[in-house]
Amino acid sequence: MKRSFYIVLLNALLVIFCINSTVNATVVAKGNTSDTTNSFTGTVLTKIFDRATGTIYVGVGGLEGDNAKYRLSKAIRLLGNEKPSFNPIGSQIDNTIEFLTLATQTGNTSPFLAFVEYASTSTKEQTKVRIINNTGTTVGDLINNADLKDASGATGVDGETTSGIVDIAANKSFIFAAVRPTPENSTKIDFGALDSGIAVVSINQTTLELQQTAATESDSGIKAKKLDLDTDEVKIQEPPIILNNTAELFWDDPLQRLYIGLHLTTTATADAGAKAVVVAYVNDNGVLTLSDVAPDDTFDKNVNTNIVGAITNGTQQKSITIKHIRVMHCSTEPSYLIVNGGNGDHDSINNLIFALPLVDKPSDEQIHGTIADKNSSLINFKFVEPATQNSHLPLQGESAVDVGAGPLSIQSSTPLSDIVVIGDTVYVSVNTTPDANNDSGVFYSHALFDETGKIVRWTTWAKRTLPINAFPNTPSSKGRIKFFDVDAVTSKLWAVEGTIGKAVCSTAWDFGTTSNSLPTQLNQVFNTGYCNKGCFSVLDLDQSTRGFSNDSILTTTNRYALFGGAEKVVFARISTAYDTTTTSPQEVIEDFSKAENFLVTELGHCCGCVNILEYSRSTTANYNYFFAGTECGLFVFANTLSGEGFSVEELGLFNAAPFIESKWHYIKQLQGSVIDIKSLGNRLYIIMFETSCKSPLKSKLYGIYFKDNKDTLFDQINISLLAESGNGIFQNAHLFTGMEIIATGSSNNPLNKEQLILVTNDGLFYSDATQTDPMRGIIDATNQTDANWQLLVSQPYWDITAPDAPIPSTFWPITIQDKADNYTYERSSIEQLNGSWGTSSLEFGFIPLSFNALSTAQAFKTLDPITHFWSDGARRFFITRNTNDPYCINKLLSFPYNTKEWNIVNPGQHIIFDPAVQVPNRFYWVHHIGASGILMAGTNLGVVALE
């Protein structure tokens, strides 16, 4: 008894210490300096991240003497709260590194690093490549210290020494270097001129000795593979102009393809054109073969949105530029080329990123990895038909093509500083001072899918991934990021500060970094008292929220988040946009001690815990309300005296109307506990649960039309019972446990029609209400018959979640599974459900078949019981409960879907062990909070934040 008392006392002191102490997030990694502001005395110039080991490598400039060994440094993945630090592995490197890449293969835990050193102080003039092992103990050079050769020379004759290397990529066996032609009369020649090319360098796996290979099997001469303005895979009819002495190289290991992005301008000759992406593959002898990204005749001179190709119309020259190039391998299995750039002046396309489908057919080497016919059906979840005419090509402006659902919130002349593609997500960074024209920092967009697994659209660039004050000791930073990467195992970010470039930080879990930060203020509310602790729900109303942007006359520039606790709801103003478009830059709120940014509201005594939060999202005047659901019933935030709703344009500061004139009203017309609330602005849907001796385990789903007053809103005549447990198709469905709305309007108007997905203990159901014009699906249903419910799959489900998206089509149902077939239901799985409206009905697909992991290992077949799941498309969080633990205890896990790429063998090894996460013993939710750059988890003690 005495021992138990001391354990309780010790735990209480630990909680008090951790909650009230200042825990710094975004920890600056230590390098060659003891300065806590910076990692290095020199500037970080290059970065690469190894996913299989979780190691970040950086090339650092401006280091001499004893510090020269830090020219190449590495920091390993840390679990828990160990402070990251860089170890030098560059003692055998002679000069500052200009280009750095991994020479490895998927899942390899002992990679090599290929690199190019600066030639004196000049850029892109080095003529040699080098390689080093991941410990820095062995360095490999070209045989006889040779220079790389360009693409010149007759058969049997070596090429001439290149003017310099402009970029490199590599796989485990070869290094690929884009090389300039040899100097002419001592004048260096830019890449793209005649006899430019891609030099292939073989790697001796034992000695690391390097040797350039021949360009063709029939030519014994050592030279680069010709890739210049006269190359067939670049020109259409006649050579274009290649600009900026640059090429973007990216090796994709799953496809075994090298992608080369170029900066081109067509000539003024009619019907002359250019292709800005070249595809290449290499054989075992190091011979590189080029492929057209798409046939010449697929490009149309009258179309200016083909992204990777353009043709002169009359004498009007066209520019086409690829500034960053990556490949995405979706969880649903199709592959997409991700490019930053496209058609337009070279300095006016920086804010555009596109996704282009790729042929995945290894049996046909010439088309494998090229642009696929976007209209073709998937075969075994892959594109296998190449684009052969213009109608097959993906176009700028198509929802499946425009990553971020449109331009990034920067000026078209502002370049991206880095891009990372993981899973179903594209992350980008911006290194510019934030203002009314430019955002700064790291943002992401997540792919959404149709029932076949194709990308159907993208989430907007609404969410920042790194706090604006990630480098508090560098106030001038203001969110600017030079390089970054994402560790999908720990879900943490690495980032290099953008103004000086000497600090490298990693995000970390905490309870709040400053007294006025959002996590700190939330914990002051949700971690007080004895019985009223905990944050049980969240609602993030980011920039993509329906009704906020200029798709309607009534708009607001404010972005919010709501947090539910015991008998209370906290409103937080997260950011304010500079205009009402979804692409507007946002000013991030940092001081939540101000009444205008932080509002605590009370539901009333004995009203229960707020488990569900929702907002109307209506564009009609006075039709907006906030809703809170508890085990005691439903509450609506409306005018204190009149009960009226508000218009979206009224949403502003919290110390002004409508907030100071509103309160939470209890809605007595709906009895029982609130299970879920959903709205996309067309109608309000609510699941209620009640049980009694006369009517045990009764679940009901209601549909309610928005009105301008709470009394008319919840008048019985305005409430439709759309589904009831024990009735009709729900005869054996006693519990409705969650729901999501799926947008089912046409592609040119996807917002005006919708259906519901309903999760129950007896299976997954969906409404198939008529939506033949003028009917709008479930919006117009008035009863269960109208809703026309259909059974999708029969097995128990716990809940369903989805990405924040104004046009939802991808969902994550959580199953309850019975591992031993003895009705204990002690296991769970996460599924991915994708859907869209077909010719006359909803069509769904569970793709992939298992979303636990891309693994057949028994450890991933089922998981510990999952109570919550959240993902940004790359990072994935599971709240799970080990059945051996007390029921009141659960754990927070993080691991990616592609377990092979990230070297994951057991999900149980990826419980988050950071000290801040170990303090709470129960988690309720995980979510990213708008443009704040903060990811939070709700706990029994308030919130913990990854920032």
C-alpha cells in the first residue's frame, strides 16, 4: 500500500514537472560548434536522407583545418528525446561538396554516397565524381584519377574531358552524371550544347573504385551517353534551346529508371518543339538507353498545358521547364512522375507541381517508366498503356494532375528550395521571407483516389508541416527553409534554416515551447482540476474548409481550430489569409495569450466530455453554427439571445461578434449520446445513441437542413431519420460507430451532391440515394427508404477517418478483427476505401487490400486494437491498446506503409517513446493543425505537440 502511494506520488510529480517545464521543440542538432543557435560554423550546401536507416547526411561549406572533416556529416535517427548530433565522416574529402546523392537500393542499410566536390570556387566545373561508404572510412575515385568524358568522339575513340558536372544521381551499381561538353578555346560550354551527355560510372562494390563506361555496346570508346539539344528524345523536328546550364537528375529504384529534367525553349520555326523530360535505363554493363517521355505526335501546338512538352504555334516560341523531378509510388500501386515546372516562362512556373501517370510494364523496356494514357484502365493496379495521342496526356488544370489542387501560395517567380515525395504525399519547402505574396516553410499535399486506385484529386496546400518559429534563436528565419526531409518512422522532420544555412533542426514532442504558444495555452485549460482534465476532440478548419474561400460571395480570411474537453470547448485562431482564395499566403498566429486569438467556452455543469466537434460550412447567410457532441447530448453554438446562426463573413476575432454574442445551447430534441457529426455545407448529419430497458442499443442517423435559427434548425419537421439500428437492412447493426461524407457530384461541379458511408458493428454501409438531377443524393433523402442503404462489406467496424479535404473520396475504416476465431475481437486492421460516382451509382474499392503495411509478415496481418488513425499520406499515427494493459491505457504508434523501404519489421517496436508522449496514459486523437506547422495529440492531460 505504501509502495503504491509512492508510485502515485512519483507519477504525479513527473506529470507536474513535464507539463510546467519549458520543453524545447525543433531541437538544433550539434555539429562542429558549441553554439546552440547553429549546428555548423559553415553553411549546409547539400542534403540527402537515407530512409532505410533514418540517417541524414549534409555537405557543409566553409570548413578548413580541424573542422574540414565535417564537410560531410551524418546524424542518425533518434528514438525518444536524445539530442540529435552530427558525426563527421569527411576526413578524406578534399573540398566542399557541391552535389551529393545516395548510391544504394531500396531497403539497403549500408549505402554508399556519391558526391562531387567544388572545383576551386566555381560551380558546375568539377570533372570528377567520388564515392564514400556511410562511415567515411573508404573513399573511391575514378581509375587513374581520370576526368569524366563528354559525348564527343568517333566510334572507338574516347570522349573529351567535360567542362563540368551539373548534377548527379546514382543507384547501387552506377553513378549518373550530367556532363557539359569539353571547353572550346578554353571557354567552358554549358550543358545542353552539342556533345553534352550523361556519363555512367560503374562502382566496384568491394573497393569502391570508379570507372566510366562506354556509351554503347558497339563502341569501345569511353564517353557519355549523348543528351543534348540534337537528341531525338529532346527535340521535336529541330533542336530547341537548352537554358541555364542545368539538368535535374533523379533515379527511381522501383522502376529502375533515370529521369532527367531540362529547361527548354522551342525555336520560332512552326511545329518545332521540345520535351523537357527524358527517361533512361541502364544495363548491367553500364550502357544507358534513352526513351521518349511521350511520342512527338502526342504534343499539340494548340495546347499549352501538356507540362512536359511543347510545340511552337506559328512563330510563337514556347518555354518548358522542369525544376524538380521525383516519382511517387502510391499506396494503391500506380506510379506517377512528380514535376515542379511545366509550360510557361522559366521564372513563372515555380509554384506549380504536377503528377503524371507512368507506365509500369517492365516487360517492355522502351515504354516502361514513360507517360501513361491517363484514360486507360489499370491492370493489376498499374498503368500499362502508354500515351499515344494528345488526349492521353495529363493536362495542367485537371484535378488528378494539379498537386495541391492548384498553385502553391507563393509568387510564380519564387523558387522551391526542396521537394520530398513519400507514400501518397508531396512535401515542398520555400526559402523566402513570408509576406502577402509568399508563404514560407514546409507544406504538403496528399493524393486522393478513385475506386480503381487512380489519383482523382489532391488536398490543397493548406497545412504547414514545420512551425513558423522552428528556429527561435534565429528570429530572422521566419519559417524559411533551405532543405528538409521527413522521417516517416518517427514522423519527425529534419530542416536546414534558410537565411544563414548553418542550423539543422529536428522536430520534437513537447507540451508547448513558450508561455503563449498554442499547446501551452491548451494545457492550461485542459490540465487543471481533478475531474476535468483531458482533450477529447479536435476540429481543424484550415484554408481548404468549404465556405471559407472565394467559391462563394460570403467568405472569411480567418482559419480556426476547435478543441473539446470536459464541459468546455476552446476556440483558437490559427492564421489569417491575405485574401479569400485557397492559394493565399497566411499570417500564422503565434500569441495565444490574447483574447482575440484564444477563447474558452463552457457547455455547462454535468454536460459531459466533448467527443465530437463540427462546423456548418454553409455559404448561406446566418446558416452557420458550431456543434459539440457529448455523451449527454448535442450542443450548438449560436446567438445567446435569439439563437440565430451567423454568416461566414462574420468570423473574425474572438473578442468580437459573433463569438462574444453566442453561447452553447443544449438541443433537447435529440436524445442520447452523440456518436458523430458531419457536414460539408449542404446538410447536417448526426449519429445519436441511446439505450434503455424498452429500447436497448438504439442508434439513429439524422439528416437536418440548415436554417437561420437553432429553433427552426432543430424543429422536428426539419429533422429526418435516415437510418435506424434494428430496422430493415440494419436488422443486425445495433451500433452506428461513425460516418463520412463522400462527394459525388460531377467532375466540373463535385460539391453539390453527396452520399454517406456508415460504419456499424455489422459492416460498412453506404447510401445510394438518387442523384439524378435535380436530386442531390443523401442531401435530399427524408427517410431510410430514400437513403437506399447498401451493404458494402459485412464485418465489425470501430470507426472511420479521412483526410481533411473539401471533396472527399478516400477514407480509412478501422476494423475489429477476431484473430483466433473465438469471438474475442482482440485485433484490428486499418483499411483504405476509395470511391467515386460512376455512371449511375457509387463505386468503391478497398485498395490496397490491407493498409496495415506493405508487408506479408505475420506481424502486420492484424494490429493491436486501433481506436484512432491519422495520416498526412506519408506519416501515419495509430492509437492502439495492448490487450494486456489496463483498459484506461493506450499507446501512440508511428510507422509508414512501405515497410520495406523504411526497414520496418514489427509495428510493436514503433511506439513513440519521447518523454512528453510517455507522460499521458491515454490518447484520443492525432491531427495536424492548419498552417501552424504543429501536429498535436489529445490526451488525458491535455495535448502533446510535435513541433
